Amino acid sequence: MHQALYHAGSLILLVAPAKRQSEELYKKVKALYIGAGEPMTTESSTKFEMELTNGSRIVTIPDKEGTVRGYSDVALAIIDEAAWVSNDTYQTLRPMLAVSQGYLILLSTPHGKRGFFYHEWTSGGEGWHRTKITAYESSLISKDWLEGERLKIPANVFNQEYLCMFEDADTQAFATADIERSQIRESVEEWTWLPRMTPR
């Protein structure tokens, strides 16, 4: 909302894995606008988009590569639940920030050791400001609740949801650490399969 109000003509994209989630993020942004006393009139305002009289627009987008395409000169893109958004959508979104040198914010709990969110958090290089806030640092969640949760749910789920730790998925055949330690050869011996001959 700050970007839209103080930087005229800004295009802000709110991206989430599903339409419902992008709308929920938009409601929070709109609540800030209303809470500030609606400091600027709107040209239009719907469930999915707001345009201010200074030319700034806030647009919600679900995670579908085709729906993300078509925008350019994006001043700010916020990807909520980023660990659940596809790599295709992320790769489509990044070039839209090139001309404007716009900002990109990724918000998420972890979702396994895979995907662009995991990569950017662990080895994405320079240019990121990383902030990690666990449930124990939140004034909204009691310590008693957390201790109860720790006893009720699997440790890897608790670590992911409440401690912001990247955990291997239960469905993985091999641990990520084992895969990363493995040696990969570019050339391998080719095996030829021959059908078994059974004498009569």
C-alpha cells in the first residue's frame, strides 16, 4: 500500500498459489488502505484489483503461468506462500522487474528442500534480505500451545510449520543430504536389455 500511495504509477502484483490465497493477501492490503483513512480516492476497486487516482494499481494473481504473463514494468511483486508457487511462475515473473528495477518479496513457510524458495533462501546469492521469524518469536502464539503441538504432530511437520526449517518430505525415496553427497557421472555404461530365451 505504501508503494502504491507514495510512488505514482506503480504496478504491484500480489501472487499466491491459488486465487483464494491471492484474494486474502489483497484483503490485508486493502485493510491497510482503509485503516489509513483511505488517503487517496480510487479510480476502480474490485475483489481482485485496485487502481488509485495517482495511476498506481494493485493486482491479484493466482499461480498459473499464463495468468502472470502480460504485465511489465512491475514496481513490486509479492509472492505469498512462495514455497507452494511453481518455478515456472517465478521464472515468468522475474523479467517483469527488469525495466523498473522493482522489488520482489517472497513470504512463506518452508515446503521441503526443493523449488525456487528453498534455492533463494539457501543458495540464491546476493541481493536478498532474509528474515526468519519462528512461532516462538510471535506474541500471538502462546508457548503452551506450541508445546502441545510439538507433542501432537510429527517433528518434521512441527519444525517446518513453526520453526521455519526446511525438512525432507515424507514421500522422498532418498534424503536430500544423501543426494547432495552423491557423485554424479556424466558418462555411464550403456546396458542393453535382451529378452530371456526359454528352451522348449
